[in-house]
Amino acid sequence: MRLLPLLLLAAAALEADDKPAVLAKMDASAAHYGDVSRKIWEFAEMGYKENKSSALLKSELREAGFRVEENIAGIPTAFTGTFGEGKPVIGIMGEYDALPGLSQDTVPERKPIAEGAPGHGCGHNLLGSASLFAAVSVKNWMAANHIKGTLRYYGTPAEEGGGGKLYMMRAGAFKDVDVVLSWHPADSNGSSLSSSLAIIEAKFKFYGKAAHAAAAPDAGRSALDGLMIAANAIEFLREHVPQTTRIHYIVSKGGAAPNIVPDYAELFLYARHPNMPVLDGIWDRIIKCAQAGALASETRMEMELIDSSYNTLPNDTLAAVGDRNMQMVGGVKYTPEEEAFAETIRKTLPDRARPLGSQEKVNPPAEGTGVASTDAGDISWNFPMMELHAATFVPGVPAHTWQAAACAGMSIGRKGMVVAAKGLALSAMDLFTNPNLVDGAKTSFAKRRAGFEYKSRVPDDHKPPLNYRDQ
Amino acid sequence: MRLLPLLLLAAAALEADDKPAVLAKMDASAAHYGDVSRKIWEFAEMGYKENKSSALLKSELREAGFRVEENIAGIPTAFTGTFGEGKPVIGIMGEYDALPGLSQDTVPERKPIAEGAPGHGCGHNLLGSASLFAAVSVKNWMAANHIKGTLRYYGTPAEEGGGGKLYMMRAGAFKDVDVVLSWHPADSNGSSLSSSLAIIEAKFKFYGKAAHAAAAPDAGRSALDGLMIAANAIEFLREHVPQTTRIHYIVSKGGAAPNIVPDYAELFLYARHPNMPVLDGIWDRIIKCAQAGALASETRMEMELIDSSYNTLPNDTLAAVGDRNMQMVGGVKYTPEEEAFAETIRKTLPDRARPLGSQEKVNPPAEGTGVASTDAGDISWNFPMMELHAATFVPGVPAHTWQAAACAGMSIGRKGMVVAAKGLALSAMDLFTNPNLVDGAKTSFAKRRAGFEYKSRVPDDHKPPLNYRDQ
Amino acid sequence: MRLLPLLLLAAAALEADDKPAVLAKMDASAAHYGDVSRKIWEFAEMGYKENKSSALLKSELREAGFRVEENIAGIPTAFTGTFGEGKPVIGIMGEYDALPGLSQDTVPERKPIAEGAPGHGCGHNLLGSASLFAAVSVKNWMAANHIKGTLRYYGTPAEEGGGGKLYMMRAGAFKDVDVVLSWHPADSNGSSLSSSLAIIEAKFKFYGKAAHAAAAPDAGRSALDGLMIAANAIEFLREHVPQTTRIHYIVSKGGAAPNIVPDYAELFLYARHPNMPVLDGIWDRIIKCAQAGALASETRMEMELIDSSYNTLPNDTLAAVGDRNMQMVGGVKYTPEEEAFAETIRKTLPDRARPLGSQEKVNPPAEGTGVASTDAGDISWNFPMMELHAATFVPGVPAHTWQAAACAGMSIGRKGMVVAAKGLALSAMDLFTNPNLVDGAKTSFAKRRAGFEYKSRVPDDHKPPLNYRDQ
Amino acid sequence: MRLLPLLLLAAAALEADDKPAVLAKMDASAAHYGDVSRKIWEFAEMGYKENKSSALLKSELREAGFRVEENIAGIPTAFTGTFGEGKPVIGIMGEYDALPGLSQDTVPERKPIAEGAPGHGCGHNLLGSASLFAAVSVKNWMAANHIKGTLRYYGTPAEEGGGGKLYMMRAGAFKDVDVVLSWHPADSNGSSLSSSLAIIEAKFKFYGKAAHAAAAPDAGRSALDGLMIAANAIEFLREHVPQTTRIHYIVSKGGAAPNIVPDYAELFLYARHPNMPVLDGIWDRIIKCAQAGALASETRMEMELIDSSYNTLPNDTLAAVGDRNMQMVGGVKYTPEEEAFAETIRKTLPDRARPLGSQEKVNPPAEGTGVASTDAGDISWNFPMMELHAATFVPGVPAHTWQAAACAGMSIGRKGMVVAAKGLALSAMDLFTNPNLVDGAKTSFAKRRAGFEYKSRVPDDHKPPLNYRDQ
């Protein structure tokens, strides 16, 4: 753990009056945004297919008086909503895409609503809704208090592997922003000083030659064999990369019919490491494994890079701002019913190290490397970025599980969402009222970033992979 | 090669008058049935989804005066069309299902009409249409000549792995039949005395435990790992089974998203061997491989048996009947345009051993083991069955290829279809007019089948897998 | 089956007198050569290490009056023994190498004499001894009857993968020979008209980078990984080569110690197919698999070609000569004790299709492809070669098993050895006395070989791999 | 890093006089022990085969006046040498086994003395020699100063996977000991407060059925297939165990000859984790992988547990004692020649993070998990144990490499050895003269060990695997 700068104390007097009033108003409108989050939970739309979800968010922004810009970077579900004008420009990012296969009812046992359908296993229905809630609340406060500056909601689609933020940034959507605020659903509350994992994602496509699998298997060249050999080779690679590496894949296309030697097969793979240049070296070796699969099977391999994100760059100043506000907001208190739900769902968890009750606390910021990746990483190397997290999930529930999807659709998730919305709103208020904080965020940014050259592993001419979720 | 019984010569006098007239009428109506085959080629519907194709065939039968029975065995696309009454009961079987991924235009180069869509790579559009053409032609002859007996068209869906004929037989659709006539598109003409491969088809389903693949891979149990380990083990098995065995599979479900440890994966596998009891032993070992995948990955494996067919039992008498009629009908003559098409498409073939021009001949019946499987196999162990083949494909073109799909949609395929229809029609005429032939077919059947006990590897309570083509 | 030329009948009169006397003398000295075979069985020396075995054979030849030439092609255990002079030159080949791991006592149950030690699982102790027995018997007959011509015993080491005959031929040891006679232990008697499998053998050597496997596995590049990936790829290859292909391998070096990332690993692989040019294509693909292993594991691969043999070219004339003589010699009769042994050992066999008692018969020559390979194959494409086989093994016992090793050390094996020796001797007598037969053998040779160009896949500058059995 | 207890300061006065004199005497006799280490380096004997090495060490001890006890636990190369009597009993452990395949000359490039031969890649030639040097020096000091207590040298064979110390402990060799001193060659100097990895080692033996690999591969059941399937499964396991796990293996037996389906194959595997109970769970899953290999290949699998060691339990008091003495001794200074050697050898290293020159310093003790395992781990959970390390290897050189073997045979290794010997000697002097330190060591031991129950994963009735290095 790292001690935080104390420069913020001086600014404390400025804000004392407004915050309680804003928090009170937010409590009054919390139910509405809970409903928004529930609707998006029900839509459960996957990356770049968030049509209903983005439509709902845009409609809410318009109604609240934001100027909505649509179709950013040619992405139908990417948008911004802007209020006010001039400096500073403070962005709040919201996500709203679901995950395949995680359809789940709001019960503490595995029960898909629709077998095999997508679900909000990462709580992005809450993510986009809390950011909306914060944005509207801050806008109301700005309007009422004639606060100068620009507030912008970033509707960022396809965080789960589609890289929406990258394409929005490339299209110039962030060019005037001073500070970006973000958050993520979690099983605890706090302001982050930790990093995430750099990631590269690609589809390895194998092209073979079809043949009748019984009549002339020797005339065929199996694309699936190419894939299998490559995948096997990647398994052997695991021993010989740094232990903090993560490599995981699915067989996204595994042949058309058993009686035809497959002429097409597709491996969809992610690789991650805390450090992008180290990941580059590992990625080269993964490519060699894929090439080996093609070589051995006399098939052809093409790699389609789908997405890549940097690890996130923490910002010391913004982490401190977020921490102070999260401490003011406090954590999540369960009703007896929620407590019972939590206890039941925890029985399904392999790891219950984080105790029940911990969701009531706000943890101080700590350095470290997280275990996930986000396209917010690229934002964080280009702009000062704050990252909060709130206990939308029962303590111990990891993201990308049915347990997370269950929490995200019921009262527990909504309570965490309100915590996040409040933390974001109060932090935005601080940044609008205290120019030193914006400057401090920029100084912190420059310090950690020193000597770094940002260069996304996604080629410059790459178009958003709008169909990456098709199978 | 085996010498055929000569008992047929005695019957020769009976038929001399009728056959030329019937053949002449068939030439006159060939264009219509060519159009039918082209429509089904365009529908390109996969197993148990042949709704338009079966509707067209039923409509043709009704129009021709057949009594149509629908929804046989609870299968929407299974049907029969019956004409006449009393003994003998002669069946003609027709198939009409397409294959996944083999969409192809009628050009001599790889060009899908719709990328990834199904196509008639096995020529079943011709199969069902030729059988229809034969049935209607025989019916007209029976009506005109007051021929006694029952003629029945069997509309048998989902030959490609769905086992339609098995369920129709179980539902009693064949119970009164004396002899069944069948044919298959090929790159040569003749009457078969050879067998096919017994086959068992199943989906091996692996159930694991999902987890965030980066955050907690050690908390997950990968269903895809189970599948991969099983598939690898099966590859090792290949060396240690008889060389005439065939084992082939696809990964029909390979995980939902790379960042989730897959909790479900599915291997769709066929195994074949010329002899069903030997195949049983091999199948047991395949199951062990799948169990090993589950054991090693701490996942759960379930096998869903999809289909199984016996190798076909040749019938010496019927092979001779078919041979004599096919010799009368003769092979396929190409126009210069068709010749050019054939030459171009042959350049894309790895094996051109069968020479261009051979499609003009009719080969004599020969013993041997074919390289494919068919649900007609089960019919052949229960009823005397004749199997013809006709050159619908350019010599050298194997089934289950885009080349076959191309031929099946154009004039070359249609010419072969007419050959088959004529061969079937003349053979049915023989059987209706010569009771000795029906008796001879039954004697031949009893002789080859001696000591055999038919028992399908598909459990008795198994329902037709109407959704086996869903992915 | 193929009908044999009848030209031999004319020669029948010539021989009637001599053969019974020769056979009678052979019966009188059979025990001695049985002892020789038993000694070599006990030596059980592997390829190129047959020092005692070759010494014994040379000593026998010298004692019988042959001129022994040693150290042929620089191989300590390769030799020839020559008697007489002038034309024709008739060779008889003998082998005497054992197989690793097949040490076995002369009992009908698995019981190694020394665990893991070599054993005569292919009966080569009998092979070399029967050929010696035949050579000495023919020499005695030649000397007694003043027969013109040259008789030569070829002591050919390392048949099991070492290619002794190839190097002897390259060194000129066969240059003046007219006809070569050979035989092989089997579970039946006859003269062969069938072929064998062409074979290529190589060691695939992987070179990696050692590292402490616990401390720095990511710093190592595992040669064993390279091997495993290559081997896995080869398993996938099996489905897509002609079914008559055989590919089999061992891991001859699999790492030094578990706690060191292996910097060396070695795959010792054979591939076979009835046709050498087809095998060449398969071999190219095996090399690609090995290269893929190196590519994927960032190791280096080197292929060391160990040996290669052609399939054998049958000789119609010689097959007929051998057949006639084998029919005269007759098969093997068991004592009640041998019968009991045979029945017991047959209970350990998976396949007992060949019935007990069949060892008493001599089968007529038949075309076909055998299931083994031999360095005699290269001889057969360069010189007319006769190949007999005799029932040294209980019917149903395959070569390369402990059952074969057991038979080869006891009376059953010795009886078969005598059959072979007699068949060889009588055939040599025919060739020495009937010049037409030698000419006929040459004509038959030229006919089957037409258009063929012999070119061993073993590079010209390759030295005999004298240490190929070291591990 | 953890602050060390300061209780030692009080004892400082006691020792001031003796230590410099002892150190001076050690400098005078250093060359002799350097020669001992060089002899053992040349012997390069692997685990349980250290006959010459142990004979030399015993001879040295006897000459120095120790009472030598041989053949401890029935192990020919295990021994103790004892001097003095009464309490306290202070042990010093020495190792002297080499590693397979690491033969290396004392040059800064890869150059085996004998290709494939063992070498001292872990510097155990220095280990046993330094401990001997320390023991003799302390003995001389005790004798000269009439110091009360018992000093015992433990000659512990087969540390590299043979578990010598475990069997010696089980045989009672440690039963009266109060404190055990140990050290290990490294590329830096210090006293350890870190732990090591718990380890389990086993041979997974697969038993199949031999068959001629070309003639009847389907009759064989390949033991090598069983091994390969198991190994592949283990590769898939890597993703789903905690990232600090280590699993590594070799194929210690991979088949006898390519043309025989292998009936025996052997995987020699180590698994490690910082925590023994976690390792137990991982081990269960490895066993499942091995069982899966047998299941899928229809072979039989037997596991032979070879060795298991606990992670080491640090002792705070002894770490402090060691640190103080190592600081007094200081590090290693290179001559210009050694500097040149070091610079050259460092060019061959992938990781040069530890700078040249760092070998001159002594690092303070730090908590952490090491990357290796040692049978000293089991000692450390049963008796207070001190563990030093000294820079016998050029900075950056990891253990188990040819670079380490090179250093261990030349002046650089010898200099590090002297540092270790001095550190051990001074620490033993402290323990003999200051009873509080022995008590403190016992208190520290009890504190860290609280609640723990020691139970080796090696079964109680297990005999030392004296032949575990045979291949």
C-alpha cells in the first residue's frame, strides 16, 4: 500500500455545503435508475449489439437535457451526451454490454432465464446506469449552481472484448477531455490505485480442404486439426511464460459436420500480462503456435486481431479524490432478505475469503495488479482517469459468473450501483469546483507515464469488429 | 467380382414390349422432374428441416394420384405416397436433405451462393426427385396396364446423420413392404452389390465450471479442456483400431467467450467400420477416451447418441435386376459445354483416376465395401433392398464436396437423375410383373442374413433428433 | 491369387535323383544347426552388435570350407562366405539380430529371462541358422557332384532397422550375384509372391534451452515440448493419410531430469506404405509435423535418417521354384508336448484365425501386401530374389512378440527352421542345375520392375548407423 | 521484508575475541577444501551413487578426528561424523550429488567434458565441502577452547530428488539434534528467511500390450499412448492450478523400438507449490490425468512415489544469527580474470537483472518464497534450521545450468564456498557459546510451526529409492 498525497485537505472547505444536498436528491431518484439498470439487465445485449440498451440511455440523457451525439466512430451503439461548455471537461464513462452464456435469474442457484443466452455477468447494466445517474445528478447540480465547465457521458459499447473505447478515442470523442471518471461493479467498495492486465485478442482462422471424412479423409486437410495442434502447442507454452501471464481461448468454429473434413476452424484467444511489452513477446510465441498448427496440418492460418487494451495506469490524485468521496458515501447495507440471499449464494462459491459484511466498508486505495483487462486501459494512458468500484456483488462473488449476473439484476446490485453513482457524482463536483485537482490529476498522470509511448496493438486502420460476437 | 445368378434370363420375354414405351414417356417428362430437383437444390434444407422440399414432393405425389401420409414417426418432413393395393408392395425411397457449409453455385470453381450456408453436396435433391420421377412413371404404367400391387414412395428425411429411415421403420411405415428400391448419386452408373460402413454417431457433452479466465482460472473447470483431452486421446486411438475404421468429429460447441472458462463444450463424432460388432468394440474405446477427458479435467461427460446405421446388406437377385435395367438405360452423354465444365472441374480434384467418358458406361455389380454410410443400411437388414447409382457427378467428383453440389444443380446432375429414375422404374416394372423376382429377392435376403440378429444401436425409446443440425 | 507359370514342369526330370538324398542328409545334421540357432537365441544381440552371433556363423562357414570375407562395408558383423566359382552366382541371405525388450523364456506365458533385455522376437536366430544349414548342405552336394557355380552366404546384420543389406550392397557385396534366396520365420509355410511395406526411419532430434524447471521455466525452451507437439501433430496426421500407411515411434530420449527443462529430446519414428513414392509424400508431412513442434516451442529440430527400405518386389519364377520345393519338403508336425505348448500359448493371442494344424501345410504363393518391412526389399529391386517362409511360430503367433521369442528358442522353432533350410537348399539345387530358371528369374524381374528407377532414401554418403540401438 | 529480532545484540560481547582468529585459520586452509570440492566436482556422481564423493568426505572427517557412522538408513552414501559430547547438539548438513546431463568444463561457453554425463549444476560439490570445512574448523576451535557440546556433520546424499535427509531423519540420525545449520550455493550472499516450494515426485508407469507396430497395431495397447495422453492432459491442467504451482516432467522411458507397440512407458514428474496441503489437491488432479491416460489407451497405470519434501520453515532467530555472521565474513571479490570470465558467461544469460559486483555484498534476510525445493524442508519442520547462501555462481547464473556447473568447478565457486564455510563456522560458534540462541531458535521454531502437523507424503514404509537415477 502507498500513502496518498494530502494536498486535498486544503480543498475540503469548498464543498462542505453542496454534497449532502446532492446525496439526498440522489436517494430520492435512486429507484428510477435502478429501473433503468434492470431494463438493461433484461435486454442482456452483447458487444456492439446493445441497441435497446443504448437507446434507453440516450433517451434518458436527452430527457435530462444533454446534447446526444450518436454513432460515434461508426458504431451504432456508441454515443456521448454533453452538458455545459468550457473548461474543465469532465467525462464519465458507462458500459452496458452483456456476456454470452450467462443468462441467469435473480435467484441464488444456477437458473438461466434462457439456456445459453447472454447475461450481465459483469454487471455492466449497473455500470452504464450508475454513470448515467451520476451524470444527471451532477448536471442538475451544475445547472442549479451555475457551475462552469463541460460534463460528458460516454456511452462506451463492447467493453467485453470489442474495444469500444479505443475506436471512440480514435474518432476524437475524447480529444477535449481533462479528466475521465469510471467505475466497475465488484464485491467491495473503494477507489482504485491498482492496475489491470494488458490484453491482446485475436481470432486464429484455419483454412483447410474439405473432403468426405469417411470416403477420402486422406484427400482432406483438416482446418480443425490445424486448430487442435495449435491449441495443444499453446498448452505446452503455458509452462514457459511468466506465471502472471493469462492465455485463454474458445473454439469459436469447430467444423460444419462430422462427415466433412472441416475446411474452416477458428480459435478465439485472449492473452494477458501486466506489462504490454512483455505481452508482445508472449504474443509472438502464440502466433508461432498457430503457425505450427497450420504447418503440421497443411492448412493455412490467418490471424484477425480483434482487440487489444493496455493495462490501466493509476492516477494518484484521482485515486485520493475518489477515496475521500467513497468514504463519505459509505458501503452497502443488506436487509435480512438480502443477507439470506447472500448467505445462500456464498455456499456456491469456491472462495469465501472476503467475509460477509465487508460490503459495508470502503477500502483505501492500494497498489497492485488486478486480474482483469479493460478498454479503459487505453483511456488511462492518454488521459487522467479515476476508477472506482462498488459492492454490487455479494462478497466473494467474482465477475463473469452466474452469481454476478444474479446480483446484477436485483436489489443488491442496485444498492452497489447507487454507491458508485454517488462516488462519481461527488468526485465530479470536486473536479468542477477545484481546478487544483484537475491540475494535480494531470501532474500525477505525467509522472507515472514518463518515458512511455502509447501505441495500441490494434492497427490504425482497423475498423470496430461489429460482428465479433457472431458465432 | 462375383458372378450373378442367371435366373433372370427366363423372365426376359415378359417385358420386352412395355419398357421402351415407358422410357420414351419418361424422356418426355424429364424436364419437369429436373425442375423439381433444381427447386430442392435451391431450398438446400438440412436434416429434419426439409419443410419446403418435402412439401414440394408431397404436392407432386398428390397431383399424380398418390395417397399421401404425412408426419410419419412424428417427423414433420417424413411421409409416404401410396398407389394401388395388394401384393406385391414395392417401395421406392427418396431423400432430400442438404449438408451444412456446402452452398455452391453451378460453376466449376469454389463459389458459395451464401457463405457458410447448406448445399446439396450429396445430390439428395436429385435423389428424391429421381425416385419421385420413377414412382410417378411406374404408377402411370400400372394404371394404364391395370397392374396389380402396391407402389409406395418413401419420403425419408435426414439421411445425413439424422436416421430418418430408422424412425420411419420403427413407426411401422415399412411393415407390409416386399422389396425396397433405392439409389444414390455418384460419379458412375450401376447396380450395387457392395456394402457400406456401419456407423454410430453421438454428441459427447462436457460440463465444467465457469470462472473468469483471467481472474480465477484455477477456480474453473474447463469443459473445453475435457473435450480437447478426449479428442487428443481419440487421435492416439487411430493407430490402434483396424485400418478400415473411420472416426471423425467436429467441435460443435467450443465455449461461449474466451474470457470465461467454458462450462460447456460438445464434440460431435461419427465412427464407422464395415462390421457393426467390430464397431461396437471401437465405440467402447471412444467412450473411454471421452471419459478420460472428463476425468482429467474434473468435468462431467454425457454421451447423447444421435444416430446409428448398419452397413448395407447386398441382395444378389435385386443387384442382377438393377444391372440388367441399368444396362438397358445406359449412361450419361455430355454436350460440349458439359464436357468443358467437366474438364474444368476435374482440374480441382486430387484424384482423377476415373476417366472422363466413363459416365457413359454402366458398370457391372461388384462386391466390396463402400466408403460411406446410410440409414438405408438398416432397411437392407430388414427387407430385400436394391441399390442403384447413377453418374450425377463428373467422374472423379466425390460426394460431400462443393464440386458435387455444383453438379447437382445443373444439367449434368439432371442427366444422371434421369438415368437413375429410369433404372428404378424398369426394375419396379420387373418386380410387379414377375413374382419369381420378388421371391428370389427374399431368398437372396435370407441367405446373406443367415444367423444375424438386427438390433439398432439407437435405443428403442430414442426420439428422432429433430434439432441435430442446430448449433 | 495368381496362376504360376508352368515352365517348371519341364525341368522336373533333372532333379529327381538328388533331392531325396540331400533331404536325408539334412535330417541327419538338423540337430547341429538347431544348436547353432539356440546359441544365437541365447546371445540375443541387437542390430550391429551381433558379435558372438556373427562369429559363430563365420566359424561354421569356415569349418565347412567357405571362404569368409569379414567386415563388409566397415560393419564388424557383416560378412560373406563363398564356395565354388563361376556362374551362376547364387546367394543365400541370413539374419541374426534380436529385438529390444523381448527377452523371453521358452514357456507359453510371459516370462523374460532378463527383464528389459533383448530377445529373438522375430526369430532371426533361426533365420541365419537355416540359411547356414542350407548353404552348407548345398555346398556338400556341389562338392560331391562337381556342380559348377558360386554359392555365397550373406551374413546380413541389423535387419531390424539398421539396413545392413543396403550398406553391403553399396559396398559391392552383391555385384556378381545372379539370384538371391531368402526366407523369414512365420506361423505358416510357403513361397512368397507378396510384397512388403516400404519404410523410412529417422530420429527427430529437438534442441532446446535448459533452465531450472521450478525457478525459471519461462527462461527455458523445452526440447521435450517440441517433441510432444510434433508427436501430437503426427497423431492428427493419421486420419489424413492412406489407411495402409503405418507410422510408429518411440520417445528415445525424453529429458535428463524432471527439474531441468530438457534441452534435448529425441523421437525415433518409422513410416511405411506399400508404395515408396506415396511414402515420400507422407514423409514430407511428418517432417512438417516435426518442424511445427520446433516452431511452436522455439526449439531447433534436426532429422537424422536412420534407415530406409523398399517394399519387396516379388519374382514370379522364383516364387514357383520355391513353391514346388516347399511342397516337396512339407510342413511341421508337432509332438503331443509341442501341441500342448501350442494350445497354451494360443490362449494368450488376440487373434486365433489361423487354426492349429495349419503348420502342417504348405500354402501356395499369393499376391498381396505384407505387413512388415525388410532391408531385403532393396535387394529385390536390384536382383531377382526368392522369399520363403516357414512355420517356426505356433499358428496365430505374430512376429515381434514374446510368443514368437518363446517359439524361436525351442523345438517348434527348430522344426520350422529345418523346413526353411530344406526349401532353400532344394531351390538352390534347381538354380545351379537349370540355367533356364536363372534366366526366367531375370525375365520375371525385368517385367515387374519395368520403368522403375531404384534410389534408396538413405543418402549415398550415409554411414551404417552402428550405434542406432544405443539409448 | 521483515525486521529481525534484536535480542542478539546482547550476545555480541561474548564472541569478539575468537572469531577473527578462526577466520584467519580458515583462510590458511581454504585451498585444501577447494581441492576437496574440485575432486567431488570431477567425480560428478548422481544421487545415491556418490560413492567416491562420500568416501572422500568421510576420510576427511576421520582424519580430522570425527567419529564416522556409515550406511545410515541403509544408504551406502549417507553418513554422519560426530565430535564432542553433551548439549547442545549442533548439526551441519552437507550435500554432494550431481545432476544428469550437466557435464561442463570450467569455461564460459557450453562445453561438456563428457556429452550427456552428469555435472555439478547445483554446486553440491561446494556444498558438502564448505560444510566439511566449517565442521573441521569449529571442531578445531572447540578442541582448542574446550567447548562443551556435540558437533555433527550430516553427509546427506541424493538431495536432487532422492530425499536422503528424510530417510536419515526416519532412521533417527537427527533425534538428539538441537539446531541444524545448512547452506546452498547461489549467485548472492546472505542468510535466508524465505521458504521454498513443497514438492512431490513420482514415476507414472504405464503398462500396455506389445504388438508388431506395422503388422498388428490394432492388437497392441500402447503404454506410450497412455503416457502421452496423460502428459497432454497435464498441460491442460496448468491453466487451472494456482499460478505459483510448478509441474515438470520427463519421459524417462518412451518405448523400446519403433516397430514394437510399447508395452512400457514412464513419466517422471515433479509438482511443487509453496504450500503442502494445496499441493496435495493439485497432486490428486495430476493422478487423475495419469489415470485418464490409462483409461483412454486401455493400459494400466501405476504411480511410484519417489520423493516428497516440505517447503522450508524459516527460523527468525537463526536467520538473524546467520545474517550477523555473514555480514562479518563479507562477499566475494573477483580477480580481473574472474571478472572477465563472469562478463563472458553473463552474455549467455537471458536475465542479467542482478548486477555484476553484487557478489561482493551480503543481503539482509527477507521473507518470500523461493523457487526451488529441498529435502532440508522436512528437517526444517522438525528442528530449528538455519539456511545461508553464498555467491558461488556469477551473478545472474541460475542453478541447474551449465553455467552453474562451470562456476562450481573453478575459483569463483571456491571463493563462494569459503564464504559459506565461514558463515557456518561463526554461527556454530555462536550457538555453542550462547545457550540463549539455541533457546531462541527453538522458540522461533515453535511460533512459526504452531498448529502444524508434520506428515511426509512419502509413505512410512518407503525405502530409499537407491536406483532412482537409473534409466
